[in-house]
Amino acid sequence: MAVMEKLKIFVVQEPVVAASCLIAGVGLFLPAVVRPILDSFETAKQVPQPALSDVVAGVTGKKLE
């Protein structure tokens, strides 16, 4: 029996399980594909570095002059 025929029989006999498997497949596929695409867009935007005096002031609580 062909794989597609077995798959059709499975979907008819267990529609809830088949739908759950489909939803899980989409849930695994989307983050694996979409997240790297979104990350590549974010790396195109360069964030300016804060001044060293602001970093020191944030750590120590004292503003350097």
C-alpha cells in the first residue's frame, strides 16, 4: 500500500491526531525559518554605542565629568 494511501486512511480514522501533528509541524517549522529571517533584518540596523561615561554612571551611580 502506498504511503499516501496509508496517510489518507490515518487522517480519516484519526482526524484530531492528524490535525495536531499538522499544527505541531507548523509550530516547529515557522520558528526554524522565520526567526533567522527576522534576525537578519535586525542585524542590518546598527545600534549606537552609549558613551562610556553613561555606562560608568549606570554601574556606579556617579556621573563622570
